Amino acid sequence: GQNIDQPTEMTATEGAIVQINCTYQTSGFNGLFWYQQHAGEAPTFLSYNVLDGLEEKGRFSSFLSRSKGYSYLLLKELQMKDSASYLCAVRDGGGQFYFGTGTSLTVIP
Amino acid sequence: NAGVTQTPKFQVLKTGQSMTLQCAQDMNHEYMSWYRQDPGMGLRLIHYSVGAGITDQGEVPNGYNVSRSTTEDFPLRLLSAAPSQTSVYFCASSYSRTPGMERALGEQFFGPGTRLTVL
């Protein structure tokens, strides 16, 4: 079956850097996605990796190692508005998306 | 573009009632899906569709039906509501994987959600 693991909660300080890890086991692989979800809202797309390596988008970067079934999301220069849940999702060989349970990030002053 | 729209935003049902959650997208996406989100469980796939006339089951399909008569619409039907179906429901859409364009198309766009309570 499909298995996606990420930490449940993390806390970091405003202005700092935080790394949220995700490990996965799926039947086939068609990309790894990171979403941000604020409380009471829908998930919004942050980043997408389909090849090994680092993808950078402003303050957010995402890394993928397909051989290790591992990804991380790196958030730099943390702001209070970055307090949210971060969801790791994998698209399998059949095109289905599978989500982890999410990492709740709290940014403190 | 309106993106992905869902109606209603909130709904309260009694056990045994049936209802349909509406979902529509105007981005010409082939792939559409329904998820439910429960505390501590993450997003779980209920049903999905890779194009008009084609639907398939996800992780938690029991108690739900779907149909895809057009590219734009993907309604979710609760046949006989149960308290276990109390949840937040999200509809999402994306382009399907296109050979040779793996890096280009893949992100899902989510609707605003429907908060359903079954008493």
C-alpha cells in the first residue's frame, strides 16, 4: 500500500529556518508535492518535485531523493503567517494522490 | 477563472438522509477527485475521475457515489448519511499526467471545502 510519513508538529522562531521531512513508499511515482493549509482553509500548492534535487521558490525550497523515498520542505526567514499545516503528497504510478497527515508548524516571536 | 467551486459550504444532515455535494472547475482539467479530511487522519481520497465518463474508487469509497458526465462537474453523493461521515470534504482538480510533460502538469487545485455534520 501507500505510506507517507511526516512529523506531527514543529515549532520554530520568527526569522529562522525550518526543515520539514517526509518519507514515502508508493506503487510507482509521478511526483511529490507540498501544500500549505491554514486552519479552516483549503490546501494551497507550494512546490513540486519529480526529479532528484532541490527546487527553490522564493523563501520555500523542496528537495527530493527518489532512491531514498525522501523529501524535505525548507522554509527560510520564517514569518508569523507561515504558521500552518504543511502536507506532503505523492502521486503514484496510476495518477492518484496520497497525502501524509500533515505537519503543524507554529512560528513563535 | 473561478477555479474549483464547491457547494454548499456548510451542511447539517440527519442520519439516513441523502444529499449531493457539488463540485465544478473551469480549467479544463481531466483529473478530479474528492477527499475527506478528519483530525489526525490527513486527506483521504474517496473517489476520483481521469476524464468524463470514467470514475474509480479511492481509499475510503464506502457510502459515497460519484459520476462524471462532463469535464467540468464532479458531484459526490452520500446515499444514506451516517455520523461517521461528519467531516470536511474537498474537491480538487488537475491535469492528468502527460507523457513527456511530467514536470509541467501535476499540481492539484482545491475547492474551498464543504463542512458536513451528520447528527
